[in-house]
Amino acid sequence: MIFDLEGDQTLGREESRAARLRPARDFCKLHIIAHYPAALLPSPFSVHPVGAVGLDDPGREMKGLMRQDGMELALVRDLPGTPTLFSVCYQYPDGTGGNLTTSGSASAHVTPADLDRAKPIFAAHPGRGIALAAPEVPLAARARLLDLAGAFGFFRAASFTAGEIREAARMGLFDHLDLVAINMDEARALVGAAAKTAVRGVLPAAIQAIRKNRPGCQIVVTDGVRGAWGLEPVGDGVRPHHVPARAAELKGSAGAGDAFLAGLLVGLVAGLDFAGRLEFAALLASAKVTAADTIHFGLDRAALAAHAATSGPLPPAVARLL
């Protein structure tokens, strides 16, 4: 839930403040990212979320929406007496704000053992899958996912929040990844750069931190309306790519970065090269912002093709996917 506060003064300790509830819904990162492969990729590609929800209305709604997308939910546990992860966000008129997020939620109880339950799926598809380690479950569970994915030859992708990315680096998670997709704020947090530090002051150090023990790792850093930078491993170095943000009618920017990561994964499955994946990801992110919710639920292949027709030319290989 997202509230726009009336008045720009900081909330007081015992204050009651009027606020407008936005007609927009937010969803967990795993749900946002996984929605697009589930919606856009044909059978026999399947999506298997691993996680936990409470036996409450938010949990039931989330599972219902995932089921509508065709996701396989056998690895999503229901935890009695534990709430589904939920957040209430508030924003001041100047755009600043914060949120209140459930502590001790079902997501916080996802363990490495939950990932071990997924081992038969890995074993049934050796070398033919993608493992996505997304925020909002403990890093230890994500580390186990990457271990299993490596053992069975899966492509391994991950994103991290700004608050956890340095801990992820300390745990060595970057050493087990084929793709790291983060935004500029997260890149700054990784290298300890000040807020608003320019790209040129962040990317070299971020590349070094991520590729220290994994020189073959692909890196993508999104930066809102300034587009995205992709670092493609070439020999001992990287080949930089920049893809601009594509034209779109803005209704809601939240979730665009997650849609970009989803586009990279869809492009990988479709056989696009690295530059083509970036172009497809930029297209998908621009289509996402035309919806107020963090997931654009109406975005199927036909709708994406219609959006592409209004957002500028595409490389031929990307256009053929539509």
C-alpha cells in the first residue's frame, strides 16, 4: 500500500495525518521478475518460485496471481501464524518518504532446506535452466540456490538491495553468478560511493568488486531515465554497452528495474546476444511503466508488440521475438 501524505512537515511521534491512498499495488521482487518469463515464454518453459507466505489474504492473493500466470507453486510454503511480507509506504509531496515493512514475515523464514526441496527440478533439467536469486528472503537461502544451480549447470542471475549488497559480497555470492543486475543506488552502496556519484565514479569499482573472482560474470546497472549500462565479459576485460531508456507514457516507474532484469532473462532464453538482451530488457521496462502497479498484468506478447510499435525502432533480432 502506498500513501501520499498531505503536508510536507515530518510526521510527529503522536501525530495523525491525512493521506491519499494510491490506486496502485506493489509486489515482491520475485513475483515481479518471475511474472514476465511466465507470461511471455511459451511451454515447455516453466517457472517455479521458492518461498513462503502466511495463511492470510495477501498470501492467498499473491498465490492466486502467480497461479494465473501459470507458475508452479509446489515450492511456496504456507506458514500458519506468520504474516505474508507486507509493506505500507508513505511519500511526502517532495517525493521523499519511507515505509513500514513486516518483520518476522514468512519470507524471513525461507531456509536452505526450502531450496533442497527444489533439487529434483534441477536434476530433471541439467544444464537447461535459470536460477534467479532475488531479494526479500535471507541471503543464506539464496546462497543455497546458487550452490544447487552451479551443481546442475544452470545459468545463475541475481539482484540485491542496497542494504544487503555489501554483505552479499562478503559472503562471496558474486563468485557464483553469471549475471548481476542492480541499479545505480545499489552499485553506489556496493562500492561505498556517496549518493548521486556519477556513473563514471561508480562503475569501475563495481566491476572490480563483482568480477574479482568471477571474471566471466555479466553486469547490468540500470539508472532510470538515463538508461542502463551492460558490461559484457570479453577475454580478461569487459565490453561496455549503453542502452537508452525508451519512450513511454509514465504511469508508474516502480518495478521497472525488475522488469528490466526479467527482460534480460527472457532474451537469454530466446537466444539473443548480450546487446540484444539489453535492448529487449529496455523495451520491457518501458512497457512496464505504462501501468501504475509494479507488475503490468496486461502485458502479453501482443501488447508488448503494440508498445514496441510506438517506442522507436528495434534491432531485427529483437523485433523478430514479437
